[in-house]
Amino acid sequence: MSEATESHMAMFRGMIALAWADHDLDDNEKSRIMVYIKNNKHLSAAQAEKLAQDIDHPVELDAIWPDITDVQDRAHLINLADVIFWEDGEMCHTEKQIYDKIREAHIATLDEDFIRQDIA
């Protein structure tokens, strides 16, 4: 099993922060996150265990976002936000604000010229 990078671990901590965004981590959300952590091939057993311990402790995404330095990790977290925020059937106002904020922050870091060249 491989070991996740610091940025990738921060992305997982960001996922936990997203789940706590509405100040409530219900059993379905916790279960889904635990399955994702347990089955992720990029985490070592020690890393998965650390994240499993962290899940019960609310954390603010603003404290974690700067540590998600890899563009792919940021994009992955944004995709996970959709899943997490809709887990309970609705995206509340606070969750929508967080989603928009991280999406805009991510887009601001992208190299548009490189992307255009890559697509071409």
C-alpha cells in the first residue's frame, strides 16, 4: 500500500471539514467517509487510522485549505464536496458558500494557458 502525500492527507482532512460544515456529522455521512478512507489505495494503514480518529473532531476548512497544495487534490475535494453536501438531501446556505469559496479559490490557481495548450 502506498503512502499519501501531505497534500493528499490535507485533502482527506478537508473532506472531514466539509462533512462538519453544517455542524452535524450524521451516521450516514460518517459511514460514507469511513468507507472512502478504508478503501483508498493511496493511504497507508497508519494514515487511514489517523483520519478515522480525526473524523469525530470538527475542523474548519480554512485551516486546512493552504495545505492542499496539489491542483488535483483540490479538484478532488471540490468533487467530494458535491457528494458530501448532498448526502443529507440538501445543500444548506453555509455549504453552498463553502463550495463556491473553494471552487473560486481553486480556479484562481489554475494556469489557463497551460490548460488550453493541453486541450489543443
